[in-house]
Amino acid sequence: MTAEPSHHQPTASVRRILKEGTFNARDAGGYPVMDGKWLLEKRIYRSDALNALTPADLEGFARLGVRTVVDLRDARESDGAPDLIDPTAVRYERIPIFEDRLFERDFAKFPSLAALYQLIMDEHVHQLVRVMEILAEASEKPMLVHCTAGKDRTGLVVALLHATVGLTRERILEDYGASEKILGGRFEQRLRDLYRQIAVPPEILGDAPRHAPPSYLASMLEEMCSRGGSVREFLANKGFGASKQDQLVRNLTEQVTAQSAAV
């Protein structure tokens, strides 16, 4: 057993990584787990796009020791803003949550953010399962998962990881909702510029591209529970079975001396 680590809020500056070239890159660990364990720090990172990393960021990335990067973006996004990390230096997996079909839609009738979340539930859950399998396989070493903004697709994947290892619903929603507090006007302008660059009307982003309401995630988690009994059971029914889930828990958590769920 180890002594209970210190807990940092999701928006804490000490969580931030790659600060010069990203807006929402941070440590997604360092949280108490309900059974008295602790989700390890410096093992699972979440981020927005890695296409603007500076030399200092690249040095920082090397120090993190990340061995697996999972890119959730569609090809149109990743081709228009390619990651600046060396894909030969890490296990690099591009698992597009929307299966490279997001931007085939009629931009005049582009779905709302809530509708995009429901689309994932209805048509792309198997992509979430594939990502979770990769994270379980790679969980002995530091990992990073990202999309373009690091809030929706990344937020959902991290929430599923958090639910699998046993974070409370309150902490899961808190970590997810931090994106809206961290992202700001400079991020919104960069995102609009990127969409113009890849020939996507930036108007589909609406008035607040950093919008990340926890209620949307809460609805998805509730739907998973209604379909499967719990998030873990839902994922197991979709192919992310108990052995893989246990592997994730075993590699990413440690026991502490105090019951930390009350922190």
C-alpha cells in the first residue's frame, strides 16, 4: 500500500502538459477510485490536436514517456492538421470514432452536439470498444488519447475509462466538464481556422465551439446503464469484456492507505 496521493482539480495548472501548442492537454489520472484505490497520475493523458506542438512541447512529450497515442479524428481532420509527433517513436493508432464519415453529412443540416453524441451511441459504439481495447493493451505504459478539441470524442473515451476503473459519476462529469472551463477564445479561433482549411463551413461549430455540457455525457452514461445495467456491463456486452476491463484496472490503479472516495 502507498500513502494517499494529493488530489488536483481537473482544471489545475499542474495537470496541463504541452502548454505552448495545445489548449486542452492534461493528465486524466490522479483521481480517487471508489474502492479505496487511486487512478495513477502520468499514465493516461487527454488532449486536443497535436498539430501545433513547439520544440519545447516535443521535448516535454518525450519526457512524459508516452508509448501509445490514439487519434480519434476523422481523416479529413488528421490530414488537415497532422500530429507533429514521430509516429515511429510510439504506437500510433488512428481510430476515427465517426469512421471517416462525419464530414460526408449535409453541412446545411449538420447535427447538433447532442445529436452527434447520440449518433455515436447508435452507430459507432464498436469504435469506442476498439479504443478501450487498445488502451487496456497499452496500459502498462503512459498513453495519450486525443481528437481535435479534446472534449467530446476524447471526453467520452476518458469517461468510459474512468467509469471502468471505478471513479464516481461526480468525478467523471467533473473531469469531462473541465474542458469548457479550460478552452477559450484563442482555441475557438484556431478551430474555426482549421475548419476553413479543411473546407468545412466553420458555421457548423455554432457560437461556442468549446461547449462541453456535462449533461450530455450524463445522458449517454445513463443510456448505457439503461441498456446494460452499468457502464462496465454495457461495454462488456459490446465486446470489451471483463478480462480487458480488469487489465485496465490492474495497470492503472494502486491501493492507498485511506478510503479516498471521500476526498
